[in-house]
Amino acid sequence: MFLRTFGWSFAITAIGLIAAGLLWGAQGFGIVLILSILEISLSFDNAVVNATVLKRMNPYWQKIFLTVGVLIAVFGMRLVFPLLVVGLTAKLNPATVVDLALHSDKTHDGLTYGQYLEAANPAIAAFGGVFLLMIFLDFLFDEKEHNWLGWLERPLEKAGRLDALSSVVALVALVLASRFFAEEHAETVLLAGVLGLITYLAVSGLSSIFESGLEEEAEREEEDEKAGKSIVQVAGKAAFFLFLYLEVLDASFSFDGVVGAFAVSNDILQITLGLGIGAMYIRSLTVFLVRKGTLDDYVYLEHGAHYAIGALAAILLIGIKFHIPEIVTGLIGVLFIGLALGSSVLRNRREAAEEDAGELVGSDK
């Protein structure tokens, strides 16, 4: 199962690193390898959150996530999307942006492609920060089967009964970020943050609408089949919007990786190749977690991943003004997931011990 799930990732890694060595020599090989590791470390929590969504999709859409989704992730989010961001924020035509991206030492009005992308950081951080913050807040305010930090989560679940509380908190955070971190970019930050909120509400709302209709459609399955409309088609609609949600989520996670990658290399092709290899592993890990049932066995992993998302959202918003090293971002995610995994293991051992003790008591009787 492990090789079947990660086979493509291993193959792409080998091909990518060989290509890097042939194109750019030993230095290029090392850069692509570092970027791959950077992407994996920054997005490990992304895989856990992806798995919570992917397990609600049928095997067909899981394959779509691993095939079409990878193409979107590698070429769309890590190559085309940064080009679009630079073009829109700097008001440059597509030809100029592509030319700057392909020639890392070339400048336009005295700025390179990497510098233009860095200048777009306030808008990128605000959009991604608010989107990720909404994911964290919705998880925090929602009722959960298991509570990891009960002293914190139980009161917040009660507070979550208030409608639209997540949106209110996110907007307050956005206003504070624009006030204290944005400086002359306040208007840009507010606009980008609101767009991030709208994107989250639109995509997650549409997926919820279709998903909530599945139970009703299941009851009418026979009638639907007679009418030529099967439950698979309806599930496909729900899965399609969940797929869109996953892609936007991946984009939000990739922002800090794309911007941070320019601290390692100014070559857009090296960056795309390195981050693309990392994205393959994140997707393979997502599918592995689903098929292995890891989230069911270690019930606090989802909590740890969402707390890591909340931390990343805060880092993005603070990063509008202050540079936070990528290693800090990666270590925070690994720390939360590691703590959640450890707590899950202890919980499983405790429950197993209690079950064994109960059986002993029963046998004595």
C-alpha cells in the first residue's frame, strides 16, 4: 500500500532531481532538493487537513485529486498563480511578467520578478491568512466528537452557537492587521483579506449545500436511477466543490512556500520543480492517511493540524510587516502535529489499559 500510494512521488522525485542536475549542475540539484524539503515541512499539516476532506470523497475523486489536482498544484498554484499575482499587483502585462520570471536577473523599472513577488506579499498574506484563519475558526467553534484541549475547546464550542462568529472574528483580525501591520498597504490588505473570506465562504458553502443533499438523494436513489440520474452524479457534484475547496486550501498553504523559495533561488523553474516535488508528497501523504485510516486511529491529529493552520494564519498576517523565517513556520506545524500524535498514542494506550482492566474484572466475576 505504501509503495502504491507514494510510487508516483518517488518517480517524480527521481526524474525531477536528475533533470535539475542535468540543467543546473550540482548546485541546481541541491537547490531543488532543499526546496522540496521546504515545501514538505511547511505543508505537512496541509496533508492532515486535506485527509479530513478527502475521506468524504469517493475513490474516483480521490484519483482526480492525485492526478488533475497535482497538475493544478504544481503548474497552477506554484507557477501560474504567482505570475498572475505579480501581473495584477504590479499592473504588468503577461508577456513582461513571464519574461521577468524566466530571466531572474532581468529587471523592469529596477525590480526583478522576485522583488515584484515580494512587493505583492501584503495582498498574498492577507488573502491566505484570512482563508486559513476561517478554516481554523470554523473547526474551533464547531462541536467535535473528541476534544484535545478541552479547557479551551469546550467553551469555544458553546460560543460557536452564535451565527457567523468565525467571519466576525476573521474580519476583526483583518482590520487589526491592516491597522498595525499594513502601513501604506492598508487598503490592499483589506481588499485581499475580504476576497479571501468571500472565497472561503463561497467554496465551502457550495460544497456543504451539495453534501447536505446526499442523504436525501440516497433515500430517493431508486427514483433517481429510474429517471436516469444516479446518486454517483450527485456525489460527484459535492465532491467537485470539495475538490475546489482543497485546491484553494493548497493555494493558501503554498503562498509562504512560494515567497520563501526566493530566499533559496531566483530561478522560477527551479522553484516550480522543487515545490512541485514537495506537493506530490503532500498529496500522496493525504491519500495514505485516508486509506490507512490514520485519522480514525489517532483522533487528535486533526486538532493538531488545525492549530498549525491557525498559527500559519497568524504568521501570514504578522508577516505583512515582519519577516518570519520559513523554518519557524515549518517547525510550528511539525510541533503541533507531533504533540497531537503523542496525545493520541497516550489516549489509545489508556483506553486499551482500561479495556484490559475491565476484561479482568469481568473474568474474576
